[in-house]
Amino acid sequence: MSAAPLRFFFRHRLRLLTALMLSGLLLAAAGASAARFTGRVRDAQGDPVVGARVTFQHGRPAHAATVFSDDAGRFISPELWPADDYAIRVRRIGWKDLYTTDHSLPRSASIELELVVERETDPAELAAQLPSNHWFALVLERLDDPAQQEELKRQCTYCHQQGSYATRLQRDPEEWRKLLLLMGRMGGNLTTALREKLPALFNSSYDPKYAVPLLTANWNDPDFAPPPSAEVRRAVIEEWELGSRASMQHDVVMHPDGRLYSVDMAQDQLYRLDPSAPDGDRKSWTLPRGDLPLGGVFVSAGDRPPANSNAHVGPHSIQVAPDGTLWITLALGNQLAQFDPVTEQWQTVELEHGYYPHTLRFDDRGRIWYSIAASNHLGMYDPKTGDSRQLRLPAGTLGQAVVLRMLPFMLWLGRQVDLRNLAAESNGFVLPIPYGVDIAPDGAVWFSQLNQHRIGRVDPDSFEVEMIDTPFAAPRRMRFDSKGALWIPSFSESLISRFDPKTREFKQWPLPIEPLGSETPYAVHVDRRNDTVWICGTNSDSLIRFEPQTEKFTVYPLPTRVTYTREISFDSQGRVWTSNSNAPSWQIEGGMPKVLRLDPYGAVTPGRQRSQLE
Ligand code: HEC
């Protein structure tokens, strides 16, 4: 080595060393201010309570971190920001919730807690601890016709959970009829035969005298709500409240810069969450609305939007473009919107054809492909050239094709006279709904057609469309793995499927959510670094992991009741992000929508500590 490179080498090595030392100091400083709760969950006799969810909540809007107690009942919280007013909740099915407030967490402290929980002895309270799907299963099992079961799941669980405390109330049959008409006007329309059955069916299935003994049978059996597995107990789940009771958090996306973006469909907001700030730092922007009225292009003569709705453009799906800008489908505004996080400027692009831009994805040429749900189109937009297409997709029947052609006229007519009851009482007439979209590793564009039980492929150059029937109902949001297999959730058959585009073979796995068949998985996403499949446990307050190599499922119970999930995003550390998107938000436990992060291996265990503040 000559002198010059040597000098260069040493200078840079020194710089590297200094950088390392500095970052060491920074970490030490962060460690000094961070603090933890540790302790034990036990019963009155002193026995450990295993697998309890211990939640530490702080701030307004709140941030909450949840860990699980281990075999000895012990828990260690992640590093938390010092404060003197933490609320702590301990929750395990079969035990009364323990909720205590005003816990102080000083700087650099490790606070030891002894948390004593009591057995739940009231069967009604115990039944109320179970996720909605347990209650909904009581309704489903009394419908003899499998087609009606399928219809009820597909048409009634796509905005909110069924079987939650808000939906399982006893109602006068006349009130049920009005309610079903309201749901039908919003899109949850049913065949007449099913609609007429529902008031009596709901009232009898949800009657506590009938439901509670069934739901709590064998509750002294150790197999009744066993603790989550040791694998699950390695997880840390964090939740950040975002928006308000009048919000509807639709999709989320993790930006490569480590911040999460989320769109609020009911309030026309874009949110950004920086999870590295104490309790999370939140910022929001109102979407550009032009002069669109409440309801956007779908405004109709008979519309009475909920008093708290502020949706003119209705942002729905959000993705990060290769240049780091964000693109959003405006479902009610019939546009695509671009947001530049650096300049905070907006651009919008109007759709030329079609209604209700829905889910968007980027291909590796930077083009946007998006489903157009109401009019059965698939859209393509190239931000570089401005090239834009809207492909009309095949309808299932002639009747559907005719109605789809008449959509612009129907929307015009709907602004003159109230047509909504027509749809609500249409004896279950549904249109094909292009839903999930994803791009295969070979560049082909694939989409699902929800009500037709089909998937389709679009050639990325010739735009030729090919349709394929699925051997299961209601394919929703699907994703490719790194090897080109397509993973598809069946919303109404409680399963996931793997489709091989080369052999055209499907293989199904039922979801292991009890009672079997009561889950409605809205979306899957594949972490392409290891091809792990993550599934929304939409009606059971869970996130589900599937490892294709071993065909093993792991079910992570989420901390908040009525956690309705519909889109998954990963961060650079493989942590799983989603939002609680139950609409209406006020049905969520606590009434506030949230975004959440599941770190499957985040728990602090002896010998392995992952810093929150890294
Ligand atoms: C398009 C979204 C959507 C669909 C589909 C939908 N709902 Fe709802 N549901 C809502 C909203 C929004 C509310 C709150 C309405 C309000 O209070 O104004 C609600 C409320 C309810 C409630 C509680 C009402 C109350 O007073 O607390 C029940 C029960 C219910 N829905 C049942 C159903 C059934 C059964 C179906 C299927 C026929 C269905 N929902 C389909 C959006 C939907």
C-alpha cells in the first residue's frame, strides 16, 4: 500500500470509529431515558397466570404496548418513555380485566409490578370476552343453506364485524327491517329470502339465554380459551390511536423512511405516524376535494350521509411510488391523488371511465394498476408519461353487463330521484367487483373479482384479459410471494389458497380460527424476504401467520376488541402493520380507530433485548 491510500484508509477508519463511538453514546443516552415495567401476573392463590395480555397505555391520542406473560406469569414491557400516568390493563379470556391507572415510570427505571387477576365467574361476562366470530357462528350454524351462509358473510361483514357487542343486540323485528334496509342502501343488500329470515334469526341466536350457555359450555375445561403458545408470547403489539370516532381508517402503508401513512375514508384525511417519537408523532392533511359535494360523484337524491361524515373524495388505498411519493385512490372523488411528502404538494388525476377506484399497486416500471370496483374496470396510469387506460372487465351475466353499461345514467338518475331502496331490495342482485390487485414477479397484473369468485390476469403489454374461476368464494386482497405463487384469501369460506400461475393449480388451507368457518379474512400479504404469509383475522381480532414451508399457522390475538383489519404492510425489520378499520369506528372497543404494529419477536427475553429506540 502506498502512502496516499494508507492515509485515506486511516482517515476513513477513524471516521468510522468515531461514528461507531458516537452512535454508541447515543444508544446509551436513549437507554438512559427509557424505562420498563416488569413483573408478574398471578391469581389470588399466588399461581402464575400464563399468556395474559399486559397493556401499557399512555398519551392522548394514546399509544399502547402489549406483551404476554410467560410460563411463570412474568412479563417485561418494551422500553417506554418516562411518564407518571401510565394505565395498565391485564386481559385473559376467563379472567376479569384488571385495569389500573396512574403508574409512574421514571427515567431509566425498571418498575416491578405484582398484578393480581380474578377468575371471571359470570357466564354472560365471559361470553362477552369472546371475539365477535364466536357469536356470529351461532347465527351461521342455524342457516341450513350453505349459499345463504356464504351470502351473509360476504354481504354483511365487509364494513364491520358481525357478532360484536353493537351488532348482537336484541331488536324489535321492525327495527331490524329498517336497519337491514339502511345496510342495503349502503351496499349490504341481500336476497329477499335471507333478508326476511334475519330478524328472527339474529334475535334468537343472539338471545343471551340461548347464546351464553352455548358459548361458555366447558369453560372449566383447560381447553377452553387456552393461553397463546410460547411462539405467540414472543410478540409485542403496539397500537396508536389515529383520527376520531367519526373516522374510518382504511388502508395503511409503511414508507421506506420508517413512517406510516394511513387514509381516513370518512374524513378525507391523510395521516402520518412517526412511531419513533414518544407516544408517536402524528400529522394530517386534508385531501384535495375541488368542489365535490359530500358523497363525491356518488351523491344521490336519497342520500342522508351520517351527520359525522365528511367524505367528499373518500381516500381508500395508498401505496408508495418508486420515487417516494404516495399515491392514493379517491373512491368517491373518482381520481388518483399523489402526495409528495417532501414538498407536501398534491396532484390529482381524473378517471376517464369507470367509478370507484379501489386498490392500487405499482409495477416495476413505476406504472399504477388499480381496480375500479363499482364499474368493473381495471385501470392503468403511468405517472411518467401520463398514459392512462381503463379496461372493461368481463361481467358474469348479461344482466350485470347491461346494468354496468347503464351506470353513468343510473348515477345521473339517482341524483334526481332516490334509487337506493331499489338496490337495497333488489333480491340480492350484485355486480362483479374487481377487488385486490397484485403484480407477479414476471410483470403480469392479476386481480380478483369478488362477487364472481374469479381471478384474472392482464398482460402488461397487450392488455389482454384472461379470467379464471376460483374453487372457493369471494377472493379479496391477494399477493404474490417472491417465487411467483399467488396467495388469495377467501373472505366467505374462511380459508387461504395458493395459486400457481404456471400449472393453474389452486391449493387451499382452512384457517384454524375456532369455531371453524366463522372467520372472514379480508387480505393477505406476503413478506417477500422470507415468503411468510400474513392474514387478516378480520372477524376474530387477530393477525394470522402462515409459514408455507412447514404449513404452520400462528394466531396472534390482538389487544382491542372489534379490531377489523383490511390491509397489511411490513417495515424494514419485518414487523407487521395494519389498521383497525371497523366502520363505524364507534363499534370498536373504546370508540377510537387505531393503527397497529405486531413485532413477532419483539418481546424481551433473558439474553435477548431489542431496544424500542434503536
Ligand atoms: C357498507 C358498509 C356496511 C355494510 C355492508 C353493512 N353495514 Fe351494518 N353498519 C354500517 C354502519 C356505517 C353502521 C352504523 C350506522 C349508524 O348508526 O348510522 C352499521 C351498523 C350496524 C348495526 C348496529 C346498529 C346500531 O344501532 O347499533 C348492525 C346490527 C348492523 N350494522 C348489521 C349489519 C348487517 C346485518 C349487514 C348485512 C346486511 C350489515 N350491517 C352490512 C355499515 C355497514
